[in-house]
Amino acid sequence: TKLQLDENGCCPDCHRPVQEVAEEAYFFRMSKYADRLLTYIKEHPDFIQPVSRRNEMIAFIEQGLEDLCVSRTSFDWGIPVPFDPKHVVYVWFDALTNYLTPIGYMDDKAKFNHYWPADVHLVGKEIVRFHTIIWGCMLMALGLDLPKKVYGHGWLIVDGAKMSKSVGNVVDPIALIEEFGADAVRYFLLREITLGQDGNISRDALIGRINSDLANDLGNLLHRTLSMAKKYRQGVIRKGAGRTDFDAALEEMAAATVRDYTEQMEQMELSAAIKTAWALISRTNKYIDETAPWTLAKDEAKAAELDSVLYHLVESLRITSILISPFLPVTARRIHEQLGFTSDFSEVQLSDAAWGGTEDGHTVGTAQQLFPRIEIEK
């Protein structure tokens, strides 16, 4: 169907002047689906996240959903309209269909049913409208299910401003990765920035996180644990006997950590999930100070208690490696290997993070530095 431009000579969707848009254009009657889409959004509160993006989309629909011009004649790059080659399809109309065509829509029903509906579209906040309103109406017109969730993430900003080539404030991620490693950069961004909000990136803050969290908290915990295991037990880990209050507290903390972490990951609260995992790391470091294994090692009568301490340290690190694997995949694998586990880490599941996975008599590997401390003066 063709849609005449309004009295101002502008496209009712993109509001571009007549010089830039043909005198007439093909359109998709989104207004037909406005009430149905609005009802769906309100009845499925998790469909659009975070809540601020959801509220924006509701307000956009409630102010009146206009029909969408889906063709252009002012340029010739694009997908030609099959029944009118003078027109090309609006890019934000044909691009969305690419979610369907690679997964077998119209040619492989079994494959399509396996992959659709998508669990989540993770998109920039500036294109949430395309992925919820335009895409939602398109799917309703096709009689297909909507994606289960559309999550609009924020922008990386520098000194309060969005990165822009014209401004010249773009931070080159390749340079950061070459200097600090992909794991460190990924960890910093996901911990510092709440998904859905804008976040500031700072070189000094990145170095601070590497030194405090990665080199000190995590790296030192692994090194101390493996070094004591080698020094006191030739690397052989025994479950020991007895269960002190400190042991019980660490086990309970680990179970609570896995529970909270799982819920946070399901809700895509990535920064909160990282902080939850790091709380277990901090608690394990405190456990070393509480139990003082160097003192236990001096008393032969406390050999079983020392075994139990070393087992708890290795087990906590094993669970930690599983929890941090989505954020620090290379580091998590290195911890797994240094702990002496020979199983394929890529096959480890979150369900493996239950306490007791380290077998009695397990032999750990040799400690290797995970993250060298960065001297800021240099």
C-alpha cells in the first residue's frame, strides 16, 4: 500500500522532507497492532528491560503509533521492493527479518522452532524502539511469537560525553586489550557499569580494579592456596576431619553465593553477580586469616584440621572459577588448570558449583601469576 506524505511534505514516520523521500512510499500499518502490542507489554513486564526502557516504549505507543514508511526512492542501495523496483526497503524493516532467515524461517521448520522465540535481544538503548515496537508489530503480523526479552544497554561515555569520532574521545578497545588483556577489560566494564545504564570508562579506574580485585584479591588467594598446599601437603588435598565454625561459615557463604548469583544472572544483573562472586573471594581470603594454616602446620595434632582448611580453600576457588567464567573466561580456565583439574572446563556447568566437588586425595598444580600488579608510576 502507498502512503501520501503529510501536508508538510514529510514522511509521517521519519519526518524527512520531500526532497529526501519519494512523493509516495509503501508503508506498514503498525497502528493496526498498537493496542495489541501495548497490552502485551503491560502483561509481560519482563519483555522490555530495564524498566526505564519499558516505560519509554509504553509512552511512545500511548502517544499514538503511526504507520511506518518501509520503502525509499531517494537512494538505490538496499533490498529492492519486489513489486516496485523503484523503491528499496527501509533498512530497519528488512534488517529485523535477519533474526528469522538464518534460523530456518520458511525452509527448516524444526530448526526454526528450536531457536525461536529468542531468549533475549541485547541491544543498544537507542534501538530498543526498533526491536520492540516495529519488530513486535512485524512478528504479530506474521503470527509469530515475540522474543522473550529485549534488553536495552547503555553507552560507554568518556568524561560525561558519549564517544564520538567527531569529538575525538573514542577509546580504542583493541589498544586496551593489547595492554591489559581482554579478561581485565571485560571484567572492568561489566563490574563498573550496571547493565542498562550509561557508564564512564577511565584508564585509572581500570588499573585500580586490576590491582585491587584481580591481582590482589583473586590472584593472591590462588597463589597462597596452592603454595601452602605444596609446602604442607606436597599438593595433595584431603578432606580432613572435623568441621569448625569457620569451615561451616565458608560453606554456607558459598551456597548462598551460588543461589544469589544464579538469580542475578537470570535477571541479567551482571554487575551485581560479579560483586556477589567477589564477596566469596573476599570471604575466602578472610578464612585464611581466621584459620591461620601456617600455625596449624606447626602442630602435628592438628594435621586433620589443616587438611580441612586446605580442602576448603581449593573448593572455594573451584566454585569461584565457575562463577567468574562468563566474565573472565581465560582466567577461569587458568584457575581450573592450576587447581589440578584435568576435565574440560568448557563442559563445566553452574550446577557443578555445589560444595564438595573436589575429591579426597586430589592433587593441585603449581601456582602461576594471573595478573601482574601494575605500577602506576610506570
